[in-house]
Amino acid sequence: MEDGSLKDIVVKVKYLGESKCQVLSGDVNPGDTLVIKNTLSFKDEMANEMRGRNN
């Protein structure tokens, strides 16, 4: 936000490789600074998905 405070938003991203991703949707504008928290790596997400299929 312009006053330097933070607000929570949800964004959808596409992993591009080499620790880079593209924002596909969300309330984000060019020049915004994003602080990423509580994320899973693609590898972790796939492992969780496979565990769910095996149970």
C-alpha cells in the first residue's frame, strides 16, 4: 500500500523454473512489492498430492 503497510492478497502463479514465477491473477499492479509467505515449493506440493492419492 502507498503508506508502506501490508495487506493480504491471493495470487495465482505459474512456475517458470530457476526459482522464477509469473503472476497469472490477483490484485497486483506493476511496481507493487510482494512479500511471499506460507508457500509450498512445487516439489513439496507434488509430494503432498501423491501422499493423498496413496491413502
